Amino acid sequence: MKTQNQSHESLTVNRRQFIKSSSLLAASAAAVSFPSILHGQAKQPFNAVIIGVGGRGGGAGKDFLEAAKIAGVEAKVVAVADAFPGQANRGKTEFGLPADKCFSGFDSHIKALQVPGVNYAILAAPPGFRAPHFKACIEAGKNVFME
């Protein structure tokens, strides 16, 4: 016999599952619901940099690529940045980037934003770093996604 707590725990959804599912659902719904908007879309691809390539950054990058695919727009991750070299190297395995597009160090976000063609930044570093990262993105004239 299940207790009330056991039953309740099986119904809980963690924050990451909720955000991932709801973001993908929203992008899919927008793509299906507004084909006229997508028809008039610009032909410029989304060339994104991910700043903060830990678990959340890697997941956000994959969600970004999946949402673009569903919406029928061209998108790719062209660079990653993280304070830690081990995390930055995930850009090679998760997004197929060459080593010279995987930046590490506390100024790595600046280097990544300078990659030619970058027009979009996904900020997924810990919250304490997001203000200076956001400022750098705006100063560089990039569009930003930030949780």
C-alpha cells in the first residue's frame, strides 16, 4: 500500500524536466501555430555561442538546436565558453566544435563573442556571472537568451 508521500513523489517533476519540456513545447507550438510568421523570417542563420557549458549549458544548446529544427530555421553552435577548460572542451564532443572554438578562462566569453558570425548568445553560467556576461553580449551587439 502506497503512502500519500510515495504517491506524491512519483508525480513530481523536477525543474530541469519542466523547463526542457515546456521550452520545446512552446517552440513547437509557435512553429505550428504561426506559419505565416516563419514564412516571412529572415534567411540569416542563428550562429550561437554558449557561455557556461556545464549540464545546463549543454542542455540549453541541444534544446536550441532542436527548437530551430522544429521551427525550420538554420541554427548552429559556433563557439562555447566556460571558466573551466574541462567544461569548455565539451564543445568538441557535444557540438562538434574544433578546439580553437572552445574557450576557457574568466575572459572566455569575450573571446567567444568575437568569433566571426556570432549573432546569438546563450547564457548558462552560474547566476553570479550572468550580469557581466550579459553586459558583454549587449556591448558586442548580440541577441541573448538567459534564464
